Amino acid sequence: MALSGIVIYKMLPKTNCKDCGFPTCLAFAMKLAAKQVELSLCPHVSEESKASLSESAAPPIRLVTLSANGHEVKAGNEVVLFRHEKTFYNKPGLFVRVRDNEPAEEIIAKVAPAEAYHVNYVGIDLNLDGFAVESVSDDPATFAQAVEVVREISQRPLILMSHNPEVMTAGLDKAGGKGTMIYGANDENWQEMAGLAKSKGASLAVVSGSMEGLADLTEKIQGQGVEDMVMDPGVRDLGASLAYATQIRRLALKKNYRPLGFPLIVFPGDAGDPARESVLAAQAIAKYAGFIVLDHFTPESIYPLLVLRENIYTDPQKPIQVQPGLYELNGPSASDPLLVTTNFSITYFSVANEVEGAGLPAWLLVTDAEGMSVLTAWAAGKFDAERIAKDVKRFEVMDKIDHRRIIIPGHVAVISGELEEELPGWEIRVGPREAVDLPAFIKQAL
Amino acid sequence: MNMPMNRIVMDPTTGALGYGIEYGYSAMERLRLAALQGDAMTQLPMLVTPGYEAWKTKESKVGQDVPGEWGDWLARAINWETLTAITLLESGADILVLRHPESLRRVKAAIDELMAVPELA
């Protein structure tokens, strides 16, 4: 929570000496509140004020970055409880877990497809972020071996899981320290784990069964000079996960409660059952998780989760758009129908989905409507006869089709007259209002 | 029109996962917050139709000539409906209309888990 100008003013010398370059301390305070200047401009601020002001300037939830070989995944730096208040910024990382008591072939069989997996969604390429390696053996050599096997296949960031500092050290030697996450520190081992995190430049997961326990540990570990932490409140069912995630986010944002100002790491995989794991993962995506560790990887379970992550973390003020252009649906020939619509992703995919799903060949001209849906764009003057005609020319539609007939969305029937004038000699047909009616329209009305 | 408030529900007309779910999701969060802050008109239960929306999608309807990354058709389709429903549940849905019995089973189990209020420590 940012401090107001008045509150900041009270912490300044209030001498109006102008050394900072501003006429009064209040003016300087206002600039500080707006984060437009640095506190260092004032040579006279007390040490105490400096400390409290820098505390509040830091983001309420620590940004933790896992990185390896050019791959990065970040969580934290969130400022709202609800995406509609502004947006969620850093998509939760999705990781797949293997255990060191699994034979190497099994580990490879799990990691290789997950590593290679990527899927297209509205023109965006989606993939997983990394792997978690857990030590069940509690043996340093076995753990190191498992980490090595994973590293042979994947260069992505790793989460190493063991409560035994010796085992963790062996794992870190194979994984590399910087950019790796150590899971985890608890009441018994926090000093050693903090030491490891510090010396290797790794981030540290803190595990405790209560918020008080977490706060206590993060403060102690911060005292050792480790700042990059994530938290695991130890809950694994839908009700408790929601309660803790919400309460922790609320405390961090509304009360600026620093000891809980760190991203969360969650383990839907502990559910055992893949169906329940999906449900827990979906909740985690919607409700504040920073790092999500799955045990099951199948394309049919990961694809919807990747899409959900995109959806929830879309900036509500910036609609996703597709590239304007002439799209081919089901391999159309020159005599097949020409449709036109806007470049809002959902609009495009609703139309394309219906036509493709029905197996009908068609050309789809997608105009640049700044990512707005049909009616919205029309109301804003971004989807009209002039623009459609312009894009017909821009994308050389006439070179691709041998007819001169265009089908416009039903919601903008009103522009058909204008479009006749903009495209002389063309037949303007008014299509259905809803994409779902397109197949019937194409089959029966053309 | 003298229709009593306790016989009216709201359908915010949400889209499926991947097809606009976040618009409905945020509308529902705002409605719920307004309701909890005393706006009587928004204090009506919310009904959502993930069954209808999810089974309209290409991911659910089409099994042939789709990307290999989409995986097994039936499992994917059920996941699509279930995760659409679970997400809307998290944003405050009170009545969910589903289609596949397996989605129903999963969502019911989720609701039972959510209704068990934990002691926060």
C-alpha cells in the first residue's frame, strides 16, 4: 500500500530548505508519493524516516525470479486482490515434479514430453516453466543423480525439494545455485537452508502450518540476508488453500504486512488423483498462487490449465488481439465464401471455431479493430465500411477469390449500404448475429 | 412488476474457458463484492451455464484433425467443462448447469471441499 503525500511529509524535516530542488517539503512529499523522485534528493532526512520510507516503497509482495539458461519465470509484485481492480501481473509458474526414488527411465519418460510440450492459443505459444525434483531417498548421491538426469533433458529453472541440507547441497551442485529454488526451510533447518540460499544465490521456500509460523520464519531468514522467499502454508485441500491464499494476499496488500509479503508455492499434485489435481491447480491459478507444482502431465490436462492462466492474467484493459489479415479456414478455393470480422481474439476464434468445426471452407478477413468485438468496434467507429474496404485492398483479397461477395456480421447490418458504395460491384450479404449460426447460414443461405 | 426478489436469479452470461471466461469471471467478482457491500439489486444468486458454453467450443466438439497438443478428446472435453465450472465457482457462482456426469461429480466434490470452512492459524 503506497503512502500518501501527507504521511510522507510528516517523516520529512519540514524545514522547506529547498535543497532537494522543490520549494517545500510538502511538494517533495507529493512527488515521492507519486514515485516520481528518489528520497536521496533530500540530504536531511533522518535515518529512521529513511528506513520506514524505503520499507513502504518496496512492493508489497516480493518479486521472485527463477531462471536458468535464458529461461525465466517470475511471481510476485502483485498489487490487487481482484484482477478487475487493475490486473494480475506475473503469471504463476507451472512446474512438473519428479522424485529421486523413480528410476531414470521413468524420470526421462515424464520430463521429456513435458519439456517438449508447447501449444498455440489465440496465436500465443504456451508452455510449462520448469521442473521440481524431490528427494524421497534422503541420500545426497541419489538426489544429485536425479537432478542430473533432469538437467540432461531440460535447461529450464528447477525447484529442488528436500528438508535435508546435505541432500540439498548435492542437488544444488548439479542444478546450479543462482535462479534455482530451494524447498524448503522449516523450524528445524532454516538456518542451514538460509545459508545455502545465500551462498548459492538461490531463492528459498518457507514451509509452516500456520501464518504465524510462516511470518516467524521469513523474518528470521530475512535477518540472515535472504530476501527471495516463497511460502507454503502446508494446506492441500480446496477450502483451506483458498482461505490461506486469500488471507495472505489480503494481509500483504491491505495491511502491508511484510512478513507474509512473498509469493505462494502450491502442490495440487499432492492430491494424488489427476482430476482433483486439475481442480486444485485451477483454483491456484485464479487465487493468488505464485508457483504451482503438478505431479501429472498429460496434454489434455495441461492445455486447459495453460489457457486458464492466460485468461486470468490478461490485463482487463488490454484485450488480446489477433493479427489482421486474410485467414484461410478449411483450405478454401477461390469460389468459397468471404467473411469479415474484427481482430478481437475471442471474436476471431468464435467465428473461426464455428466455421472450422463445421468443416466449411471459407476466407475470413480480419480487420484491425484495435482488439474490439464487432459491436464495440462499430460503436467506436473502428469497424465500418471504409475500414473494411481498405482492408480488402490491403490484404489483396481480390487476388485470392474469384467472386465479389462479402458476408458481414449480422450486428452491423446497418453498414451494408455504405459498404456497397465503398466496394462498387460487390454483393454485400448480411450474415447471422451469432457465430454459432454461421454454419447453417453458409449451408442454407448462400 | 412485483416479482419477489427471492424468486429471481442472475445469469451473467459467461463464456467458456479460453472463449471469454475472464469477462464473466470479473463481472461476477464485482457483482459479488457489490452484493456484500449492500447493493440489493446484486444480491441475487448467480446462475452460470458452463455445460452449454464449454461443449460449444472446438476443444470439446472436435476430435479429428486437431493439434496433437490437445491430447485425448474425451478427457480434454470433460476438463474443459470442469475447469470452466470451477473457475466460475471461485468467482461466486451459486448455481452451475453442467452436462457431463463426470464434470458434475468433480464439481460437486469441489463444492463439498470448499464448504468445509477451515480454522485459519
